[in-house]
Amino acid sequence: MISAIILAAGMSVRMGRPKQLLKAGNSTMIRIAVENVLLSGVDEVIVVTGCQQKKVSGEISDLPVRVVFNPRYKDGQGTSLSLGVKSIDGGASAFMVFMVDQPLISASLIDIIIEEFQKRRCLVLRPVCKDLPGHPVIFSSTLRDELKNISGDEGARQVLKKLDDRVEYLEVQDEAVVFDVDTPGDFKELVKKLN
């Protein structure tokens, strides 16, 4: 069983408004990200909310996902990831971590990462595009305890650093793994890509 954790709790300081709720085409960023993950081979989807929790949850209330509210979202991404990891099904053999600001990651790309992870039987697999590490990262559930205890704004970075050469990489051509929406300029580019 593969779980997916979508981190959608941030305050979007650089954007100036919650990017989870930005409309790209007929849909919001949170909905696009969730729908793409649901089309993939993952078995459960957990969405961690925080800022604008009611509105963000409302955008995906009709979708088969579990929404978990992080009351400590202002303390950084690590608190959301920790909560997401604590919420995954006990039977999960692995879990993937997604960022809500990377809505171009397709279901087929997610499935390629899962398949490669299962083939390699590794601890962690991270996609790379043009030498840049990206998302989603897939972790073996044996790392659950490590990730349950992280905090601050580093997210999984501290765990990945500690694992060092035990982190494996998958070279992909799809820039979606490294394209994220942080600024109004990035958002304009996203709208262009979606049209």
C-alpha cells in the first residue's frame, strides 16, 4: 500500500495570498494537485491543511481524500509533514510527499516513480530533472519514525541530508518535478502551461 501526503498548509508569504486557492483555468491549485494524485496508483491521499483551512478543505470536499488540519502550520512545513506521516495507514509500505505548489506533476509521472521505487527496493527515491532534485519524494515506511519527529521549516530536508548516499535518484525529463509556484510570475507561467 502506497500513501500520498499533500502538503497544503502554508501561508504563501512570497505569493502574498494563499496559493492553494489560486485559480488556474477552471480549478484551484489544491484541486489540480489532488486530482492528479488520485489518478495515480497511490492507495490513500492525505491532505494537510493549515492556512485558510475551511476554504482549502471546501475545494476538495467531494474528493476521496482524508483532510488533516495542522494547528501549528505557522511553525513551518516540518510540522505539516510530521502530522501527515502520523496520519498514514499503518499498513502502508511507502509514502510519497507532494507540495501543493507543484500542480503539474501528472499521474503517469507518479506511477513511474512508484514503479522504480518498488523495482529498486530502496529507502528513498527522489526524481531529478537537469541535475535539480525535485518532488514527489517516496519514502519506505521504515523511515516513518524519523519523519514523525521533524519540525521547523526544513521539511524532509534534514532527514534526506542524514540519509546521504542512501537516497537514490531517478532522472526524469519532465520539468514538473522541479517547477513550483512561489511568486506571481511563477503563477503566470503555470497558467500558460495549463492552457
